[in-house]
Amino acid sequence: MSIEEIKLSVTVITYNQEHFIKETLDSILDQNINISYEIIIGDDASTDNTPNILKEYESKYPKIIKPIYRKKNLGHTGNYIETTKKAKGKYIAHIDGDDLMLPTKLKKQVEFLDKHKNYSMVHHLVYFIDKQGNITGKTKARSATVGAIDNIIIQNHIINSSNMYRRSSLDEHFYNIPHSLMLHDKLAHMIKTQYGKVGLIPEYLGKYRVYSESIFKSSSSYKLFNAQLYTIDYAKNLNGSSLSAIKKGKSILYLAKVRYHYKNKNFKRSKYYLALARKSVPYSYDAIRFLIKNFIKL
């Protein structure tokens, strides 16, 4: 299969996911599609049985499965960026190594991008599942998940394992995302939307696994907050972003910290972050709503 013949690349990143990776790969291989595609899997120096499982699939599907066995752990973001660099398809669909695709996901997303030339990315609704695969919740069809870059800057509702995008929407901003960044999803989406609109297929076409040992559940709120703040600040470097969206995005982020510290009865920190929220968007609706809801005088 030549590079020109590959229409779709599916990128998978995994680290110590021996209990999930088989189900993830099977959900990709069972897709109802009749186009040429490749599955590129970045194993981030796993210390469990994950590499051996990948070797089994590579042996069984040598023309499709293309694992990368890293000798050094790059971290979640580094593995994502470096794995994506190997994709050759016109379109790229990403999925983490513990999430699942439902049978018509790839077909419907490819058809969407084929039809809508002015869209750079399309995503869909997902079910939340626990370690055992039980459904624990689901995403909603939000108007803020469609449109342009400003919607994502203000608040990202796109699950990374649900998105498919044009490889042509990746640029130096994407390839230079710091490997140390704790949370890369929002920044990656923002970069892609410089080159077209974002579409939403209002159907549940995937399952997103959430459990206490997952990287984001186990990470400190401080690290996640700094990653989110870096992402919003970075938006000023991207085409199509507006200062008003950046300010509102920061306001919403600060207000989340207000709620967190208020819940933990740290009123001094709560007051500090409320002041930052007001500085970003003076007397914003969100800030006023929070004050009214909680009846606090700050």
C-alpha cells in the first residue's frame, strides 16, 4: 500500500494498558469501512504486557497495524505528538488505548469530511464508561462544540478520542506543543480549527473510559490548571482567535478555581481567583451568577 493510497490514519497512544488495548484495537478493526487505512500505535515504553499484545496484532495485521515501541517514556502529550507525526492518511482519527469505537464511527466521520470541504475537524458524542466497561454517563450535544476556534478557547467540550480531522490542519504550532504539557487536547483542537470549521455528528459513536488511575484523574489540580492556563494564553498566537474569547476562557477557568476553593472553605484563595475572573471579564455574567448562587461577599 503506497502513501498515496492511505485515506485514513488511526492514531492510538498507549501506556501500560494491557487490560484494555485488545478491546480498543478490535473496535477499530471491526469498523464498517471499505477505504484504505492504517493504525499507528505509539507504545510509551510500557512495562506490562502491552508491547507483547501489540506484537500479536502486528503479526496478524502486518499491512494495517504499525506499532511504535518507544524505549524511553515521552509522557502522554509527547507520545501523542510523536505518534501523530507518523500518520500518512488524508484524515486522522485519534483514540486513546483504553477507549472504544462503535461500528459506524469512522465511516460516518469520513463521509462528513468528504462532503464538507470547509470543515477541518468533526467529532461525535460519547458514552463514559468505567474500568469494567459499564456506562456511567454521556456527553451532550452542545452548540459550543461546533463553529470556529473561539468556541474551543472559551470552553472545550470535545473528547479527543472522538475527533477526526484533516492532516493538512496540522502545522508547526501542533508539532511544537511541549511534550511536558499535561493536557494537550484543547490546544490541539484550537490549532486544527485555524483551517476550517468544527462539525458535530450528534450520535453516540464511541466510549470514553474514565477511572481513578487514569492520567487526568490522578494528576494534581495544580498541574491541570497550569496546562489549561498555558493553552488559553497560547491562543493569541493562532489565526482566528479573538481577545474577547481569550478573556472569557480565562474567566471561566478562574471561576472553576473559585468554586474549588470555596468548596474547600479556603475563602482567601476563592477571593483571589474571583478577582482574576473579574479582571478578565469585569462583572461577567458567570461571576455574578456565582456570587448570587453562593451568597458570599468577596
